[in-house]
Amino acid sequence: MRNFPPEIVMEAVANGLLTGAVYGLVALGLTLVYGVLHIINFAHGALLTLAMYAAWVAWAAFGLDPYVAILPLVPIFFALGYGVQRLVIGPASRGEDSNILLVTLGLSIVLENAMLAIFRSDTLSVQVDYAMEVIEAGPMLLSFPRVVGFGVAFVVAAVLFVLLRMTDTGRAIRAVAKERTGAALVGIDVGHVYAVTFGIGTACLAVAACLLLPSFYVNPRVGNAFVLVAFTIVVLGGMGSVPGALLGGLVIGVVESLSGLYLGDSLGQLGIFVIFILVLLFKPTGLFGARA
Amino acid sequence: MLEVRDLVAGYGLTRVLEGVSLDVTAGEIVAVLGSNGAGKTTLNMVLSGLVKPRSGEVRFAGERITGLSPAQVMARGLIQVPEGRKIFPNLNVRENLELGSYRRAKANRAKNLEKVFATFPRLRERVAQAAGTLSGGEQQMLAIGRGMMAEPKLLILDEPSLGLSPLLVEEMFTLIRRLHGEGLAIMLVEQNVAQSLDLADRAYVLEHGAFALAGPAAEVRENPELKRAYLGL
């Protein structure tokens, strides 16, 4: 193993943390949907791809900076997620969890191929003048888009935390997650809460897409790469745990960055899946997982 | 206040309720008794809109509520405290109570919260504790308190004494008497025959999905049929 000067290692850790926050944001949507609806949303990756295309279109057709595009895309994707759960996944599943699995898988195939038909398999990206900018933090050079991503991811997490703790809707979401019958008996419309939760998860993807776009490319399958990492984060953080998703994202970001440094860029993801297997072997409930 | 007529309900191929009719009038305590599997909980599920009946009618305060959603039923003031409490274990005591007024009586939330704390001082002591960590008795208090937060017109209590120590059962029945004393109509669904009959104005005894006995509590208590219907002797 090579020896790197400490500032290089520090920079790798910092960049890992920055990227990890955005990973955490992708995982946040996944874990929230799992925690409340008790389903694995296989359409998460395709929805992320869709959001990235939406941000690209906002830039290419309307000249919107990806960061500005967050504002219109969040409500649009919330509505999209709400509608998908209420009109497609909910009715098609008929209360069977195994059906939901298939419905979300089918949805992802339809979405991916629709995007393939519309945008072709070419890789698209946006050109913004800050894409290559760096911020000097002491001896470290940090990429500007990643710093923004980190900040926004934490703002989103904080907003979500307040929403879940302080508002009736948020409490209803947490109530439905653990006790559906009790929730129905206090007058909570469980179907509505499911759809709101799915909408929030999808809105998180819209934010993540806008944060990723300045430094990543888009193609019809790009979302899957992120969601694979997000699954690992969800398992590491504890299925259904919101703080777990964020912390797990940071850990995974650092692991990826450090294994990229020591093992070479192409093997950066190796560390992630080693962690995945280790967690499953030794702490299957994850960092913040509920006791079985 | 509550009128149930010829209710038939079940799950899949199984029929659980075979034509049940009952009434609860304002200010009354009505006991619905029956052994395990007699259909008590299914009856409550139908009344609250969680299970759709196959036929029959439920009217509440003069309005037909058959087929309404649980939210619509509880918005009308028919509140159920379910069997097994069904509190939110991951939420703290205050959040549980506040969600009791999620759809009804939200404007009076602060006032009703004080009222519930006055009735159950134990809940005030545990206000920030996760509900899942409460003892069984405290969880039952919380479930009733959550029901009270919605300002019920009729409160359905499903097996409030289940799983409680004899001392706590006594306390629970004292509490139900007190709530009734404040003018609340209560439908008490219980396995605990003697204490329920002491408390109730009238009683129904459910057996195999139909009422085997009905009448004033004192008469039901003296009826030799009670033992047969209840114990299956």
C-alpha cells in the first residue's frame, strides 16, 4: 500500500464526506419509503435518472442553472411521486408487498426505456462555469459543486427532520410506519400518507439530481449506480432510519474516496461492497436499525 | 346514538358476524361480551370502517355511516380505543396524544391535553418517553387518552382490561365509570363478564357471530343462558 502525505488523505476524506452527503440524500428517499411503506422501491434509480434528465432539460431548454432548478423540480417531483404511489403502485399492489416489488421493478423498466427512446443512450451533461471551481480550505482543495451538494443535502435533511418531528403530517408518517391500524383509527388517511411519503422520497431525488448534475453526466441508466450505493447506505444506516441514511452516506462516501485513493479510482466502489457484506455479517440491523 | 342493524361481515370465505343488531343511546354504557372468536373485534372493525360489512347498516347520530372510511367515521365522533392499544411505539407520549386530535377537535388540542394529563397524571410524568417503553397499564391509559383527545361522542373500548394486573383492571373500570359519569356514551367490549356487567346499563352477549342474549345488565347477569353462551356449556 502506498503512503500518502496527510493532506492528501485529509482531502480524500473531505471529498468523501462531501460526496457522501449527496449519496445520503439519495438513500434518504429510499429509507423513508422503506420505513413507512415497508417496500423496497426498485424504481428509485429510474426516478433519479428521470430527475437528472429533468434538470438537464431545465438547463438545456430553459437555461436554468441546476441549483436554481431545485425550486421548480422539488414540487414537480413531489407531485409525481404522490401520483405514482396513489394511482399506480397502490392500486396495482392490492395490499400485497410482493406485488409492490414487481410494480416498482416494472415501473423502472418502463421509465428507463422511455428515457432511452427520448434521449438515446448518449451521455449528456451541463456546462456551467463553476463545475471545475475549487474552494481552498487550508491545505485542501475542495470541489465547489461538492461543497454546495454537501450544504444543500444537510439543509434538506434538517427540513425533513423538522417536518417529521414538528408537524402533524410528519407525525402521521411516523405513526403509519409502525402502527397502521392505530393510525387509521385516529383518522389518518393511510393511503394519503403513503403517497406523501413516496412524494417526499421522490422530491429528495430531485434535489440530489440537481446537486449531481454539475459534476456528473446523465444517461438512461445512471441512476442505478447511485441507487446501488444507496442500498448499501440504507443497510449500513439501518433500514428505515433517516439519521442512519445521512450518517451512512457520509461513511460510504469516505470509504469510497479512501479506497479510490489506495486501490485506484476504478476500485473505489470495492470498499463500499466490502462494508455492505461486513454489515450484513456482523450488524444486520445497521447503525440505527430497529431491534427485530 | 348508535344503531346497528342486521350486520353481516367476515374475511374471505369466513363469516364472522351473522346478522348483528344493537343500539347505544346517549349517555349509556353498553357492554358487549363474548368469548374469544365470538366476533367482538370484527364488530368494532366494521363500526370504525376498517372492515366493510357484506350487508346490514350502521347509523350514528342519525346518519348512515356504513361504508365510510375510518377517518370519516372518527370525524363524526365515533372513537375506538382498539384491542391491543395500537399506540405509536416510536412516538413519545405527547405526540401520541396530539395525534389523537389529528382529524377531530384539533382546535382544542392544548385544552384536551391538559384534561388527559389531569385524568392520567402518569402520562404527564412520561410525556417525553417513547410510548413503546411504557408498561402495559400505561399504554392502555395512553390509548384511552388518545381517544379522549378527539372529544368522542361515543367511545368504543375494546378489551381495555386485557393483559392488565387485577389491581390495574380495577383501576381501569373505575376510570370507565368516571368517564361515563362525565356524560360520555361508552360501548365496552370485554371478556371480563362480572365487572363489565356491574358497570353497564345494558349488555349484549355475542356467540358465534350473533347475539345470544341482550337486555339490562342486571337481567343478563341473572340469566342462566349467560353461562351457557359464554362458557359454551
